[in-house]
Amino acid sequence: MSNEAAVAQQSRTLSLGSAAGPLGYLVLGLTLIAFGLLGTGVLSGTGVTDADTLALLVGGITLFFAGLLEFRGGSAATGTAFLALGGFWATWAEATPSGKNAAGLFLVLWALLAFSLTAVHWGGGTLVRGLYGLFTIALVLLAIAAFAGNDTLGKVGGWVAAAAGLLAWYGATSALAGGTWGRLALPVR
């Protein structure tokens, strides 16, 4: 496949309808990376609540607008994903459940949404499928960790969320760069 064909395929795979796709995936990636890394405890003295402002303003509001633009561009699947995930980040930032059972239920419900997004985007290529698949796994791990009060499992979920964020960030960067980095052709599927 020529690089031009690969870039065209990446555009269809990642944005699924409008130029807002790379913005949405970039924002989702950055939010997931911050949320994931802060949840791992790799940065001493930090936790996921330290990402609340980022989650609300970047993950919540920017994803919401990217979702609206995706709907306007004709992509119900990506529009739904961005609007729903914008709601997830805004809710997480403003009303994180405090009890372990409430937090676990909250994460299970969002894991169901992430699973639906994985299924809907299954034909969209490895990057998008991997992003939503890893996000689903991260939410399930975090839900189990919340129910069980298991910090180690929560840290594993954080690493999986960060990996999902890296996939989203890479895919958006590749799409914005037109599938190339100087003379290097970036894999786009």
C-alpha cells in the first residue's frame, strides 16, 4: 500500500467523518495518559484526583465539542464515543464516587460503554480497536480494584489506561502528520 493510500485509510480509520477526529483522539490520549500514570503511583505524592482539572477541561469539554463536530461530519460512531467519553471525564472530575462500591459500579458501567465502543469500532483498524479494547480492560481492572480495595490491581489498570492513551495519542499524531514524520512513514493501522 502506498503511503498516500495508507494516509487516506488512516483518515477514514481515525477521524471517521470529520477533521475533529484527530483532535478528539489526541485529547482522549493525553487525558488517558495523565489519568493512567497518576493512578500508577509512579509520580510520588500524586493520585488520579490530581488530574481532575485536566479531565474536566480537556477530557470533558474538548471531547464534547469534538463529538459534536464528528456528528456534524457524519460520524455517529466517533461522535457518540467522544460525547460519551467527554461525559465520563466531566463526571469523574466533578463527582468521583467516594465509596468503594459506588466507584466500582461507576467504573463497571463505563466499562460497558467502552466495550460497546470497542465492538462498534472493531472494523476501524488496529489503533482504534486497541485503544477502546485497552480502555475497556483498564476500566474493568479499576472496577475490580475499587470493589476489592486492591491498590496493586488499580496500578495495573492505570498502566493499561496509559497504554490506551499512548495508542490514541500516536494515532492522532500520525493522522495530523499525514502519516509521515519527515522521511519516515508512520504505521497507520
